[in-house]
Amino acid sequence: MTMFKPGDPGYDEHRLGWNRSFESHPALIATAGTTDDVRAAVRAAREQDLPLAVQSTGHGLVAPVDGALLLKTTALTDVEIDPRRRTARVGPGAVWADVNRAAARYDLAGLAGRCSSVGVTGYTLGGGQSWLSRTFGFAADSVISADVVTADGAAVTVSAREHPDLFWALRGGGGNFGIVTSLEFALYPVERVFSGMSLYPIERAFDVLDAYRKWALTEPEAMNTAILLAQIGGRRMLAIRAFHLGDDGARVLAPLLEVAGPPLADAFAMRSFPDASDATNGPDVPPIPIRQEIELFRTLPDEVLNAIVEAGAPDSPLAFVEVRHWGGAMAAAGGPAGHRDVPFSVMAVEPFPSATDVTLDRLVRRVRPYATGGSFLTLLTDPTRTRSAFTAPNYARLTQVKRSWDPTNFFRTGHNIPPARKAVL
């Protein structure tokens, strides 16, 4: 394990995460190369009475970690694929690009996130919404077991049979319950998928969104879709994104495409899973300050659609407004991840700070009265809304698990779930 203090060479490099909205100044940075290093970092933080923050890629950074011991797990990048069992086991520094390439050799895929540079473990612990989630569920639902360093520095293995309470909480409760040093999860047979996006004039936005809110409720679980308003190639456009497990995606999508009319560009095709992910998401964005707002909806009334259309495609080429349909396999029972019965989300993303903040704020104010008040933890950047990522019963249960495994709230940076004040008898 290598340690860095303020002023040391390498300190500034290691303290930065992908999300540059925050200028963190930790008291100490520890870079882990083994599980023993992780345990040593926990002990050091406790001995020095420092908060402990964990960072792999920094995509999930939601608040500065000033004065903390920042544990970097970036170097723990092991990826093991078991094609017979259709499983992957990864270290906490592995990113989805590593898993996508390794699993594709066996025509398998995990429930990867939008960006291939996102860390697998942090994304999965937060629930994880994939382009295959309507087909197979939250990424957290696919977790089979995890090796965890707990708040007292012990190393335990958790699964449905071993420490089932902690296993349940890890599958969507974020990093509140321990540091995962190895994560095992299911892979799925995915040889090729119909994927990509088609582009249309922004003037078609209301008609397409109107059709989408009705058509999406009929789409099969094999189809995963979203409507995007964005600036592409210097022009404001509407995009239809699709990711379909099967070779009949064009037929399934046809009613929506008919409403959209002739495309300015059509990039739908059958692709391997890694190529499909890249084609649907576009290129990964380099580290930037980012602001992201997400709201969930049971229905999308005209008032919401009008607010989205009037906000239009944001000025920045790195910003967008997205309407996405969820449900399908995500609705099945599992861990505490997300709001499983809510069909739609509206998400607005832009570099921060931005001249268009006023437009984004206006959009949020207009749509929020029609929203459920819920969110998805993986997509939430506001730590004051952490509780909104869970149903009330799941949140209450998470606080009880926290009381059992971390009664002093040692793991409290980021999206914190504090321990219950008293146990439920």
C-alpha cells in the first residue's frame, strides 16, 4: 500500500475522480494493491479517527471528502470469467470495459452501465441500471456473492446463505455497509443485439414523446429504449435509443419510428454486446464537472412533455435530457435497489457550472410536481436525496442492517444511510 499526504508527488493525481464538480482534499490517500491493504486502511482510519472514503473511478462522487482517508482501489482490476457457470468475479477497480470484452469471448454479458469506464463494483452496489435491465433486472439483482471488509476491519464473505442480511443490503444499498474487495455476479447469454440510435429534427420532439409514453408500455422485456434531446454535431436533435436482445428489433421498434418520420441518421444494427453498448451510449466522456437531475414518473402527462420540449436540447454537446422506460424484469423482487414498479424517468445532465443552469432548474421545477419523489441511487448526484432512492420499507430495513454492521456510521461519505437508533424487536 502506498500513502500520499498533501504536498506529496502524486497526491493531486490520486485525489481527483471522474466527476470534477468537487475539489476534495483528503488528509491522507492510500492506494490498495491487496485485500490486506484495504483492511489496513480501515484500521488506519479508525486509529487516526478519520472518515473513510473509497474511490475507484470517481464516477459516483457526490460530495468532497475533505479531511478523510481516501482509499483508492483503482489498481484491483482482476476479472475472472467462468463460462460454464456464466459468472464473473471482479476486483473493486475493474471497469465495465474490462468485463464486456472478457465476457464477450464466450457470448456472455453482464448488466453493464452506460459508460464502459464506470467501475463495476460501485455501480452494482448502487443498483445499476443497464441497457439490459428490462430484460434481466438491476445489476445488483445478479450478485451471487461478495468478499467484504467490514467497519471493524474484518474480512467476510456474504451470499444468500452467509450473512444474508448484509448480502441483501449490499445489492442496492451502496457503500454503506463495507468495502467490497471481490464481487461475483451472473452473466447472461448475449451473442448479438439490435442496438444504436436514430436521429431526427428537434421539432419532432413532442409527437415522438407522446407516442413513446404509450408505445413503451407495450414493448417486450427484450427491448430497452430511451428518447434523448441533445446537441449532436453542433445541431439540436431528437434521438431514439434502443437495445434489443434479438434480431427482430426493427420490427418491434417500427411503430415508434413511423411516428418519428424520416431520420436524419439511422445507426441501428446487429452488434456484439461491447460494440452495442458503445453505439447506444456514444463515446465515454472525459473527466468533467457534471450536474445530473433525475425524477421518476408513473405517467408522463402533457405538462411534463411540454416542459421537456420547451427546455429543448441543451446548449452543451455534453448535455442532454432523456426520457427512459424501465420496468420489465426490474419489477421482480430482489434487494433494496430502486423503485421497481415505476415505469419512467426523466434525467437531465450537463457540465457544471453552466450558463444553462437556469434552463435546467426551470425544467426540474416544472416536472417535479408530477414525479413520484423517488430516484435511482446509481443516477443520483444529490446526497441530500439519498433516502429517495429506496422504498420506505427497504430504507427502514437498510438502517437496521447498518445498525448491525456499522453502528458508529464509519462508512458515511457519499450517499449515507445512518444506522437505526434502536433495533426492531
